[in-house]
Amino acid sequence: MTKRQKTAVVTGAGGGVGGNVVRSLLQQGWKVLAVVRSYEDAAQLNALEGVEAFKLDLLHSNEILPWAGELALRESEGIDLLVHAAAAASVGRAEQATVEDWESLLRTNVIAPALLTAGLLPVIRSVRGTVVFINSGAGERAVANHSVYAASKHALRGYADTLRLEEAGNGVRVSTIYPGQINTKMLRSIDTHLGVEFTPEAYIDPGTVANAVLWIAEASPDVHITNVDLRPREEVSAKFNV
């Protein structure tokens, strides 16, 4: 009997972390369904053998559940891994946050992962799969000039922890990774906005986060890895508190 190929869904697959997750999974023989924001990202990923990319705007909340339902029907044999790597950020003092800031970040960082998970849960349960949320150090503590981002990541933490409790009886593993600063375009943009030096050599490589996802996904069936903190080798000072 032929062994079933494992299937993963990865959001934010056009970004630094998500893109590395896709490639790490491919190297281990997974089939990857990649969710991206642009047709350009989709074309690049579709060029990789073993990847099927989908353009889905996570800001359009009303489209997510129907899309997930259709994918669940198509992938009826099961989805072994769902990785939420997509994220958005805004920078500024709490009093300066706009309605657009709140709506954009909450839709991208909280509502989209929740709805996508809900739509795919039946086929994740069927194979006792794993859901991985890429959170942030801002989901564990306050960060000056990041009020909306930190609030969204704290909300995501609450959702993930609750989902873990509810799905334990179904054999679904729910894990959250809390990385510190990662060498990505998003962090470069944040550093530039805050007027601080972007020092990629001091930050976590996106591939390291991808390796953590793979470690969680391929953990032996007797264990449930729940929360993982990743910090730069040399802890970055609180330079955002400016």
C-alpha cells in the first residue's frame, strides 16, 4: 500500500518566514498548498514542484470560510499541517492608531487565522493533524509603539490556547511559535519607521523559524509541543522603546 503524502497549508507563503516554511516542507517530501497575496508570488511558488499556490486576500474576511470549505472538500483525504505565517504590522503610539490600523491588523492577524482554521478543521481532525501559529514576542508582552500589533498578537494567543483545549480530544495538535526579531522585510520597514538601525546579522534567520515549524509538525505522535519561544542568540535590547 502506497503511503499517503502529507499535505500542508501555509499562509503568508510569499514572505520570508512563510516562504522558508514552504521550501523546508518540500525538502521533506510534503505537498504544500501555499496562500499568497499576489499573482507574482503565486507564479513563483507554482514553479516549484510539489507546490500549488492560491491568491487569497486575508483582509476579505467573508471570502475565507467559503474558500476553506472548498479546499476541505478537495483535500478530503486530510490536511496534516496548517501554518499561519501571514501577518501585518503597524507602528506608532497607541493614541495615534486609526480605525484602518485596527481593522487591517485584526483581520489579518486574528480573524483570518481563526476563520481559515475553522473551515479546515474537519480535514485536519481526520488525520489528527497540527495547527501552527507564528505569533511574536509581542504576543507575550507589551511593546512600545506597537499597540495594535501587540493587541492582535495577544488575541491570537488567546485563540490558539483555547483551540488547543477544545481540540485535544480530537487529536489535533495546536502549537504557537513566539519569535523575537526576524530578518524580514517587515522588520526592516518597522526599524526604518522608528529610525533605528536595521541589523540583520543580529536577528533570527527566517529559515530557523521554518525549522521550528518542521520540528513541531514531525514530532513523534506521543508528544504535543505547545509553545516555543525563539530569541536571537544575543538578546536584542529594547530598542523599540523610544
